[in-house]
Amino acid sequence: MAHQRKRYLFQKYSELIKFSPLLGILGHRQVGKTTFLEAHAKRYFTFDDEDTLIEATQSPKRFIQSLSMPMTAIDESQFVPGIFPALKERVRVNKTPGQIILSGSVRFTSKAAIRESLTGRIQYLEMIPMTIGEIEGEPFSHKLRKILSTQHLPSLIEQLSSSISTIKFYEKRIETYRQNGGLPGLCFIRKATTLHDKILDQLKTILDRDLRQIYSSQLTFDVIHEFLAEIAMNEGRLFHYQDYRKKTGLSPITQKKLLYAFEAIFLIRRIPVEGGKRGFTLLLEDQAESNFLSGSKKSTSIELMGLLYRNLRAECFYQTDKPIQVFQFTTRTGKTVPLGFRNDQFSVGFVLTESDQISREQRGVASSFLKHYANSKIIFVSQGRKLAQIDERSMLCPLSCLL
């Protein structure tokens, strides 16, 4: 099929399948889990199929016992919670790696019965929406790792400068991604009205079906949709429950339940806020859903941050050696370095600017970041085309050179 791509998840999958009897592949609805399983499992079942669902529901133990072939996949496995005690008993007796691959559009740890059965018996992989490089069929990039580890900025500038000669090409790719995002079911649609209708239908399924598996609320679709739209419009800002109460009328307790459910069904990502203020900010998982929900009300700098995050984070999820964490830095006065990444040695902060001109305020928050974190650097990310060193620990870089 035209939309099939080799997924960056594969390398980590191929390693973990050799060590764990159960492997879970989780992620946003329509992120590509089914296509991946059909390509790499030796036998495939889905509980979206009515006959398979009935068979497994009527006798979960017998259904699990019938799965004798290694690397058998069960898609949307959360729809039959009864299979998980049977899986627990199976792998207690037989610890052979690579027996069964479970997938789901709901985080298993959010459902108590599943969590208790699988604790210590399963390795998890999370499939995230595709990056620009993944859509284009390019090899997995280690650009973020290079940015973190390269302390000599002239060397880093030299590495990134290869993109300058084809900057118009990269800018066009970014604009397409900005509109279409990285979900395989959406990102290849070019007709705006069709894309709009597909996103709306998908959100209705997610909010009316998937979410209610986690939070059996009587809230209407419209109320939940409004709250999610407010999150999309305020991505990257420190989350305050009272602010959202004023905008939506939802109590902090209800908000907390909805946020937990949104995270459990892979709609949003909670990013920790550090520095002079503590808390968290939220980002939508997919670029197209973020744009759909926020309309034209999002600032350019917030949109740039979303594009950067959704393309660089693949190394946080799929890299198999040193883990990379994402965070946001905020000063006591509320100035932010909206996006930061770090490993066990180095940190980098990204400050978004709409042009090649860096304001005094941006320089000030960058200075605070550099003082707060040892072995750190700042990259001012612009929509312009200038790539230059500013001082020993900071540089200016076009967004197109990073994506």
C-alpha cells in the first residue's frame, strides 16, 4: 500500500521480542499498530473482528491455550480483559521469549485488572505518530543525540549546514506535516475537507468509545471536545486547573480524571516543568489533531514548538542506549525555554523565535537556562534561514535544519 512505511519502532521491537514472553505495542488509534503487526507477527488476531471477540470472551483461557505459534499478535487486546489472567498463567509456566504480542489503543497500566496480571511479565513499546523523516522513508535520525553530545558549536553548525542548500525542499515538507501530522490514516490525505472530516470522525470514536473505557463519565462529547480544544490552544503553557475551570466550567477533580484518560488513550503528553516554577504542560500527540482542535488561535512560537517536539522525540522513544528525557524550563517570572531535552550528561534548550532576530527577553531566559543546567546549550530556532553561532553555548538555527 502507498501509505506503508518502515517504522522506526522496528529496531527496538526486534531486540525486545528476543527477551520477553509478552510484548505490548501501544499507541494512538490509527498510529499504525495493526499494519506493523500484520507485517511482523507470524499469526494475527484482532478483537475488532466479531467472531474472534466472541470466542475469546466466552472462554479466554481456551483462546489463549490455542495460541501455539510463536510471535502471535492480538490486536486491540484490551477489549477482552479476561485473557490477561490466562496470559499470566501461561507465561508463569512457559517463559519462552516472543510468544505473544499484544496491542492496544489504551494504556494497559490504566486498567487495574490488566495491570495486575501483566506486572513484571511484559515489555512495552509505544508507537508514536510518524516524523517527517519516517513519512519520507528516510533512515532513523540520531540528530538529537548529536545535538546533545556535540559541545563544540562550530562542529554542530557544520553538521546541520547540509540542510541549508535544500532549505526550500525542507520548508515544503514541514508545511505539509504541519497540516497533516503523522498518523498514517491521516497524513497522506491532501484534500482539506476530507482531512477535516476524517479527524472529526476519529476524535468522535476516541472520545466516545476509547475514553469511556478509562473514565465512565456522563459528560457529553461536546464538553469533552471543548476541554481538549482548550488544551490544544494552550499547548506549552504551564497548566493551571483554575484557568481551565473558568474557560470550561469543569472542576479540578473532573479535569484530573479527563487528563488521566486523555493520556491513557494517547491523545496528550504531559511534559514536566522545571526551574523557578514547577508543574506540567501538555502537548497533543499528533500535529494534525492539534491544528484541528486549536484552529487558527495558536501562536506561531507554540506551533513551532509542537513541530519540533513531534519530530525530535522519536529518539526518546526508540533509541536503545542512553535514555533522553524531555522537559520545559520556566523562570520565577514565568519566562520559558519551551522545550528541553537531556541525557545523563548534557542538556539542550530550544527557544522559538519567529525571525532571525533574538529579543532581550529571549536572551535573558536562555541565560537562566544555561546557569541552571551544567553542560548545556541553547538553540534559538527560527522560521528564517540563518544558521550561526551566537556565543560559546548558544546558536541560531532554522527549523528546517532540525527537522
